[in-house]
Amino acid sequence: MTPLLTAQDVADRLGVRKDWVWAQARAGTIPHIRLGRYCRFRAEAIEAWIVELETSNMVRGRPEHLDEPPS
């Protein structure tokens, strides 16, 4: 089994702040696993989530770069 990732690991991979990862987990937006008071992430689930985001953004006609607002 692949080791689970921490919020900091996910933040580093995505290039975002750890607080953003926590907020997404609390909102149920990003796939995560609750282990008591701990929250961990499967790398495979994060990768699949990113692909899903890319696909849904293309279907909606949104720009490829999510940090750029639509024109």
C-alpha cells in the first residue's frame, strides 16, 4: 500500500497553501480519509480528482489555467 499523504504533502504537490487543502477537505471538495482526528489523502485519489477537475473545466468551456479568471 502506498503511504498516505498529509495536508502539507498535498499542498506541496498542488502548489497551494496547507490552509487551502484543509478548507477543501472540510468542505468535502477534495478526496480525503478521516482517521479519528487525522485527515490523510491518497495520492491516487488526488490525481484522479485533478483529472476530473480538468475534464469538467473543459466541458464548461473554462480556461485551462484555473488561476486565471475567465475573460
